[in-house]
Amino acid sequence: MIQVAVLGYGTVGSGVVEVIEKNKQEINKKSGEALNIKYILDLRDFPGDPYEEKVVHDVEVILNDPEVKIICETMGGIKPAYDFTKRALCMGKSVCTSNKELVALHGPELIQVAHEHQCNYLFEASVGGGIPIIRPLNYSLTAERIDAITGILNGTTNYILTKMEREGADFEEVLREAQEKGYAERNPEADIEGYDACRKIAILSSLMCCRNVKYEDIYTEGIAKITPEDFVYAKSMGKTIKLLAQSKEVGGKMYAMVAPFLISIDHPLSMVNGVFNAVWVHGNMLGDSMYYGRGAGKLPTASAVVSDVVDCARHIGKVIMCFWDDEDVELTGIEEAERRFFVRVPAQKEMDALHVFERASVVEADVPGEFAFVTDQMAEKEFNEKAGQVGVISRIRIEE
Ligand code: HSE
């Protein structure tokens, strides 16, 4: 029997216990040995809960129990998760986590500590919830040179954008409704401003280039400025708007960013709606592949954590390879990235805009008092200079 402990009995932690209990037969068979939840760490008590007897309040009980071989860290945040994780790994206990903040900040260090102690630090649930994406990058696509990853990596913002598109509603209204329904957090800043997606693409980018992409270096822009009018224009262009997290290697230069983009309705990511997530990966041999599913929620995320538990159970005392060195990748600033931009200006600035942006293609839509157009392909830096000269209402980047 392999003893397991769960740190944090919140949404994901209680999901982990539920998945291990409900799918006991399949999981034990695939682990090669039966798994048993020995402890659940939480500050709270859970009177009446079927697992209340397993709840402990002191992490030392878990760390000092030599029987515990696998720990699920579902606490979130950096403190005290970092300390608990590192101490567990130093004692040879494998850790499986859904904690994207911690993986993005300390991933390479914790992987190395794990390997030095013949155990593993696995994080399938940290990106894309229940969608298998870490394992495909680590195991399945090892024959590829991956040069681009683009993802819809945040369910909250994708839900909001989908609703805005379908109902013509404005951002604040949909956000309020999402919060009332429990889809969006009371403090939705990390989702809305793109910080959550930024950490997730930092993790994927690091696995893409086998070195460390620091999330602090990734240009990040959220969706708070997107309006119903933007969707009116998008529709007239045969496009939609998605918050994309992307990293690309072009001519030896590595770019990474998170921002709302206009994408064609023929783009595979345009069909990813509501709380769903997807990750599109381009490899030099395989070409395109896409991974789609539930990017958040109790059971999908817990399922991914438990898949890591099974992997750890199969590799007790052995290291599972993960290619993520601590050498930092130097990202190229997005000012150099070339693309087309969709731009809205007040109607009276039409002539100025056409003068400054040569070869602009006009976008016709029924929005009074405005003139809208798509620029030629140009570097972000050049666009910003020109937009500054004209004085624009807004701009959205176009993903081709
Ligand atoms: N807040 C995140 C989302 C949860 O909306 O996608 C999953 O990481």
C-alpha cells in the first residue's frame, strides 16, 4: 500500500480525495499498488466529512511519517507551499501539484531537488486543468522541435469573452454575473489581467525550450478594455476575440506574451468557448496538434493531480525525466514582433489615420462616431509611434 497525503482540503484537494476514492479500482490497478490517503492537511476541521479523521493541522506529522511517499500540494500560493514542498522532496517524498504560481516561480529548483533525492515533482494540473499537456510535452513530443505554443489557458476570461460575443453584453456586466455563478473569483484580478495565463504560458514555454522562461519577463495584457463594439467589428471581419497566451521561436529569437487577439473564425482556437481551455502546439515534424478540455474545476483538475500520483506510484525511488533547466531564457521584447493591428479612432480622425497608417484596410461596421481599420504588417514599436500620433480609441492585435 502506498500512503498519500493531501495538503489543502479546498476545491482541488477535496477533488483529489474524491477521484482517488471513486476510481479506486482503476487507479490502484494502474499504480501497481493500492493508494491510501493517510493524511489531509488543513487549518480547518471538517466535522461530518467522511475523511474528518484524516485531517491534521501540523505538516510535521506528514513530513515526519516515513510511510508517506506521495504528497498532493493543492494549497496554492507560494507561502507556505514552497517550504512544505521543498522539505517533502528533500525527504524523498514525491510531490504532485496544481499550484501554477509555485511551479512558474520555482519549477526548475524543485525539479532538481526532487531528482537529487530520487523522487519527483510533477505538475500536470498546473496548466490547462484536466487537459493532458505537461505529459505530452515531456514524453509524447520528445521527437519534435517545438517552435510555437498558443493557448487559451484561462477559463474565466474565455467564459467572459464568449458571453460578450454571444450576448453583446459588456465586460463589467458579464464579470458580475460570472462572480454570482461562482465561475469567477471574488477577486478576479489574476484572471482578468492575464496574470494566471502568464504563469501557465511561462511553464509551457519553459518545457518548450527546456530552459527557464521567467513569467516576470512575459508581456501581459488582460481583457478589461474589450468592449461589445470590438465584437461587432470582429464579426464583420469574420473573426472573434480570445485571450491568447503564446510563445514562439522565430529565427533563434524567443517571444512570449499574453494578450487579447482577433482570430479568424476558421482558427481552431476560435471554437474553444466558455470555460474550456485548449493548447495548440506546433512541432517541426508533426506540424499542428491541439489539446482541448476542461481547464479548471474541481474534478478535472483533481484528475490531473491524481494522474501524477499514479505516475509517482509507478516510479517510487526512480526519477521521471523532465527537461527544464534553471538557465534563464532571454525573451525578445514584443516591440520587435511584426503583426497587423485592428484600430478604432474617433470619426473626425479618419483622415489623420489614413495619412499616418498607409495601406490601412477600412473595417465597415455599424458603430456610430468611429472609423476603424486594419493596419499593414508592422512592428509593435512602429505601430505604437503611429498610434500615438493619431490618438486611437483602442487597438487589438491580429493573430494570423
Ligand atoms: N482561475 C483559473 C481559470 C482556474 O479561470 O482558468 C484554473 O487555473
